[in-house]
Amino acid sequence: MVPRPLSHAELLDLSELAGDAEVIATKGDVVILHFTSLIKGRIRGKGLLARLGLSKTIEFVQAGESRGAGGEPLVGSWSEDFRRGDRVRIYLQWRDGAYRTPAWNAAERRSKKDVG
């Protein structure tokens, strides 16, 4: 059984980072995103731009498993099919040293007109 889709408010609550982004590249389960706007959070990273809060590019692991607000595993796992050039609204958690989506519906494809 697939868990119910989380609402925008629930996704925001579970996420450390959320916003509109463009897929720059994919490497297996890793997706490189460039954010055009942030709704929540500040990008983590090792470089100078990230430490200054100026970085807008991240890598995230696209396969995941559902977790509750307390971090407990829920039923189901998933993987997205991102392609270079896709525009998405995405909600991400920092878990196990990488950004990951907190739920199966945490990435929503957007049209160019929806994403500045």
C-alpha cells in the first residue's frame, strides 16, 4: 500500500530545504539541482559559496524511503525519473550525509512559466 501524499504544509514541516529548481545533471541516483528560488532553508555545502550562503547548486539522492516527523520509517520506497532541464518544486531533508526527499510526492514537475 502506498502512503497518502503529504500536503504542502506537511512537506515543508519535514523538509530542511525547499524551493524551485532546474535539473542540471543526473549521475545514477544522484541529481544535481540549481535552485532558482528557495521557499525554506539554506543550502549546506563544503565550498566557500555554501559557507557564505550564496550557493544555489546541490546534489541529492533521488531514491528514498518514507519517514515520519520523528524519523521513523513508513511503508514504501520510491525513485524519481529526473532528466536534465526538468524544472521542479522540491522538498528535501538532510539525512545520512546527503539531501533526500522526505516523501514520494516531494518533487513536483513544473512548467517554465511556474518557475521564474
